[in-house]
Amino acid sequence: MEPDDLAAIVDDQRTLLAHGLLRRDEDVPRRCALRSNLDRHGRWPEVGPRDQVLEFGARSRLARATAPAGSNREACQCARRSFPQRAPPFRPEIKRGRPLRAADSIPGRRIGGSDNVFALARAQRALIFDLDGTLVDTVYAHVFAWQRAFAEVGLPIDGWRIHRRVGMSGGLFARAASREIGRPLSEEETDAIQHRHGELYRELLPERRPLPGAVEVLAELRDEGVPYGIATSGRRPEIDASLEALGVREETVVVERGHVDRAKPEPDLFLTCAERLGVSPVDCYVVGDAVWDLLAARRAGMLSVGLLSGGYGEDELTRAGAFRVYRDAAELRGSLDELGVLN
């Protein structure tokens, strides 16, 4: 039989598991469906010599594995042994070029065995917080500063359009804003607007106010021994007053824009923070107020928690991937048990 005569696409997970063609930890939607070697009438074709079987490749793996007696099963078995090992299931990365293994979160333990599930359940959880709009009330000061910085160079832009971009890095924000105003910005203009935004922001908001519950939730995590860090698209010295208002200690892990190559919505900030905390990304929750936080969390392979304190709606945060949505840090503090971070 020619390969063109192959018909059915096998996408039934139970069938694949039953015939040993799929491990239980593999993610079916991420794998290509295997084509069976059945003809259009559901009959098993005659299997020819080994080189002919190999020609069919992976498209006839299921057929060879389940071929009835008398259909040259020896040739089928030889063909099956010739196939390379399956690719490992998808995992996010901690560092470029190094795939994340579940065993990373459990030093000295090899994944596999009957106690694997319990070991993962005992893994240390960590929280990674965004800063603006999540812990400190600064979102609208950023909006006014950006709006004025653009206006000073003759580029008026509506405040609501700016608000939907807060949380991105400054460079990404400037490029997104250029699309809103319908004119591309040169690199010199982008740098000048970013610099002016920083100056205006510090002038508009020299003192920062923590959002309700922000100081308390950080203190409780510290007292309970739960690792946490802060990852922000902001830069120093802009963020210094915010960290001081929160009472952030010197030993607290803080990752800012200058520490990574790419900011949100790329995952670099969160992955770097997890690495410095010594916790696997799969054991981290990202807490943020903007869809860019949640998108970056998804790209990092982390669960995310949305807060309404930055101005986004609950439906927007849920659609962006939030595992839970709370009003603010105060409500989050009262719900830490839902996240399984407290002993």
C-alpha cells in the first residue's frame, strides 16, 4: 500500500496509551496526530518487507503495533525498534538553552516512582510581585507622565490609550504609542521621551503610597518563611521611592528592567526572579495588575494571580490567564491559603 492510501488520523489518547505509543505525562495537543495504516474500509493491509514498512514512517506506527497475527508482525517489530525516542514533553525554560525539569524544584530527587506526586506537592512555593499598580498606587502617575512627555514633543495621545500599555517596558511602550498616534518614532525620539517620562514621574509623585494590604502581605510572607520577590519593568532610580514606601529590605530579591534583555510581556523578568529565589518557575505564582504581567507569566510557565488595583477589569485579567482575581493585596493576603503557600 502506498502512503497516499493511509486514511484515519488517530487522536484518541486512550488508544495511544493502550498501545504504548504515548506516555501518560505527554501533552497530546502539543503532539502531531499519528496516521494509522488502515485502508478506507477499516481493513488491515498486508505489511510488506522491512524497507517498505520503514518507508511509511511514523504514519503507520499504530498499525504496526496493533496489526493482527499473520500480518508479518516480525517486520512490524523491527520497524518499531528503528524509530528514535519520542521528544520530551514541553517545559518552559529557566535559562536559554537549558530545558526546565520538574526535578529542579526537588534537589536530589529523580522524577519517577510512586512518591513523585507527593514530592511535587511538598515543593516550596514562591510569589513574584509586580510593583506599579500591584503594590504601590502609581499607575495613573505613569499615565500622566507619559501623556505629558508625548505632548511636549507635539504628539498628543489619549490617557486611556496609555493606561492600556502601562506595565510594558518603556521602549515597547513608546513603539506601541507610535502606532496609536500614527507616526513612527526615531530611536532618538524614543530615548528622549522615555527620559522625560522618568523626570516627570518623579516630579508628579515624589512620595509613593502602598496599596491596601501591600506592606502587610509582604510582612506575612516574610514571617512565614515564604520566598517572594519583586519583578518590575521600571528602572532605578524611578522605583527606589516605591521600594522604600513598602519597607523592602536589602535582602529582598528585586529584578528591574536593567537586569534583563527583554521586559514584559516577555518572561525574562519573572524567570530571572525565580532563579534568584532558587525556586523552579512551575512553583511560582506571579501577582500582577495588568494583562502584560499575566501574559509574561504564561510565557514563563507560571500560574498568575490578578489584582484589580491597577484598573483592569476582572474579565480582562481572567481572559489573560489569571488563576485567581482579587480586589487588592489586602484581599490576596486573606486568601493565601487558596494558593497553598502557607504551611
